[in-house]
Amino acid sequence: MHYFLAKTDPETYSIAQFERDGTTTWDGVRNAQAVRAIQEMCPGDEVLIYHSGGEAGIVGRARVVSEPRPDLHDVKSWVVDIAFVQHFARVISLREIKESHRFDEWSLVRQGRLSTMRVPEAFIDWLHEKSIF
């Protein structure tokens, strides 16, 4: 199993809406690096959901439930279906992540505008240390 992170603007699609929906097709990704991350996803992989507006941070997690596929509405994009798993009790803020200095090389810290990316195993271990999962 691999971990990924997917960003959403809570004004557009919040974790609360995702929880109500149960599943969603993750779409709208056009950056080539982010599209490659979607193409690497497999059913059973976990996705950390990140709110990019307001207090930027990780708010929950989901599970990949389909194979990635080309977006029929945008030839530059791919989509994947994900299912809601958990709404975290607290936001894991970008500030907290940056202040740890343990993930300075991660795309989340280095490439602020990248919308979808792999998550390093060390970060998952860090979340376990914090009893987030």
C-alpha cells in the first residue's frame, strides 16, 4: 500500500461534503507531476485529504477504490475514485509540518502549488507517533 496526498479548497469540496458523499471521483488535476501521482495510485492505497484554504492542513483520509483512468472531459488529466475513511479530530497544519523540519524535502513543503503527490513513509510514521491514525 502507498500513501498519497490530494489537495482541495474547502470552499469547493470540503472533507465534510466528502464524508456525506461517501465516495467521489478525484478530478481537475492538470499539472503533469500531479497527474503522474494519480496514475500511480492503486485500489487500496490511502489518500490524505488536505484543505488548501484557511488553515491549510491535512484534515482526513480516504482510500483509492478504482484504477486510475483518463479524464473523459480533459485530455491532460486523469481521475481516480476514492472513498471517505476518516475525518481527523484535528487539522495537521502545514505550519506544524514545516516547523518539524523532518519533511523539508517533501513536495508538500517544496512545491506549495502541487495538488496531488506521494507521501513519504516517514510522514505516515510521524502521524502514527502523533496518534492521528
